Amino acid sequence: MDENNVIIVPREDRILVVAAEERDIIIPAESRVIEVTDMLITSKAHTAGNTIRWKVDYDQWLDNAAEIQTMNIVSSSTTLTAGQIQILGRHIYFFLIGGNVNEQATISLAMTDNFNETKHDTINFTVVTP
């Protein structure tokens, strides 16, 4: 090849250096475990529009050989709802979804174990501003 027909493209720097910046947002821990003993009647806050996973701990209430078989969760509200119910061992997990500011809702829980014992509980939620 004739050197006169060669075009050499000079090297160029294509690296952009982006200065480091702090991008961590630290959210303080909050307790989302509700322990069930003899009777569960409690009140909790829920931020409007959030979807939060809650854990209900039946470990102390259940008999040693008992296992959770079914769980039914009903909300008194049409805007603050419970969904995606999971039974994992001696615990129930559910997501609390939505809600309108200053709304109060009662979440009713009904758990049945393998001995056919049924436990009814309620949780009152107050929806707060984000």
C-alpha cells in the first residue's frame, strides 16, 4: 500500500472524569415486625402512597407443633389495602399498599393452624404524609 494513501487519525482522549459525590441516602430503620401474644390490637403509622412489607410473628402464640395453614387479611379501606400474603414458617408477611393522608383503616387478620385453631387480630393504621 502506498504511504501517500494512508490517513492516520491522531489519538484523542475520550475519557471524562466525573468527580465523586455522595449518593447514599440513609433511611433510618423502622420496626415492621408485629409480635402476636395473647391479643393483638395495635396502632401503626403508614406513609401515604408507600408499599411496605410487614411481618406478623405468631411464634409465641402457636403451640410447639403447630404450623400456620391459612391466613386471611382484610382492610376496612378501599385505598389502603393488604396484598401478597405469604406464610413462611411461623410468620405471615404481607404488603400494605396505598392510603390517603389522615385516613384510618383497620386491618383484620384471621390465621388458622394445622390443629384448626383460629386466631383473629386487628391492626389500626393511620396514614401520614410523606
